[in-house]
Amino acid sequence: MTELLILRHGETFWNRERRMQGRQDSALTPVGKAQAVAIHRLLQANRRDWRGWRFLSSPLGRALDTAEIALAPLGPVEVEPDLREIGMGAWEGLTLEEIAHRWPASATLSNPLAWYAAAPGGEPLAHLRARAEAVLARLDGPAVLVTHGFFSRYLRGAALGLAEEELPYLEDRQGVVWRIQAGRMETLTA
């Protein structure tokens, strides 16, 4: 596999409120916009020539806004629907506290995979792996991918050949770039 650079969108107002977004959207905060600017600078510092690279983004507004700030100066950004975040069903738009109150059993789940899988009407985890593998199969060269926290775990896991049990241990923070090349991953920070 060729070089991949994967990043999560910048901080949103719902991230700050600990509100589950899933397929819904929330605008980038000033911090989120600053994270996107920092990512742009980080990318520029690590590579000057972007010829032959593709720049792809989830269709959700928070990812597109991040891509516009961080990537558009480097080249045209393509929308890739399969980079969207997991569908969280009935939990979308709710805070973690509201979810724990309405679905008390969810508060006992410490594994993020089990927690997301418990969302009523949510997207099955098998669909996430299939979407991640489909994105990777369509890449024909180096690419920068703007996606979401939970989906980025599946995307990086598929690129690295990780078992599903290993995915909860992958970080999903904002403001970093994960570089995957030759079966190895490193975290680039601004």
C-alpha cells in the first residue's frame, strides 16, 4: 500500500458538549478551525510536492470544513461518502449523560466497540469494516483522508491489517495526522 495520511475533523461544538454526532453535524469551533490550520502547516512542513496525491473527505460538514482549511490549498478535495462517521441511530444528537440516563446498560460498557454497537438503530460494526476496506481498495496512489474519530479507527485498522479487538486501543484525537506506510503507523503532531 502506498502512503496514507489520515486525519480526524477539527473540534466541533458538539464534541465540546460531549454530544454524539454520528451522521448529524455540528460546526467547527474556533479551536477546530485552528486545528485545521495547524494540520495544513504540518502537512506543508512534511512534504512540499503533492503531485500525484489525492485529497478525500467525508461528505459531512465538519470534515469538509476541515478539508477546506487544511487541504484545499494543496489540491482539489474529492468527497468520498464511505469516509462518513458511524451511524449512531437513536443516540445521535444526545450527550453521553443523556445516553447513560436513557440506556443505563450503555454506561457499563467500557469497550468503545461494544458501546457503539449498542446504539439502537445504529450502523453495524461489520459495515464500518466493509466501508474502510472499500475506501482503501479504491485508492490507486498516495492520499490524504479526512474522516471522523470512530471511523478512523476502522480505516487505520484495515490499512494495518489489525484485528477488531485491537481497534479500541487506537487513539482518535483531533489535531494530529496518522501516517501509514509500509505496514507501519506514526502520529504526526503540530
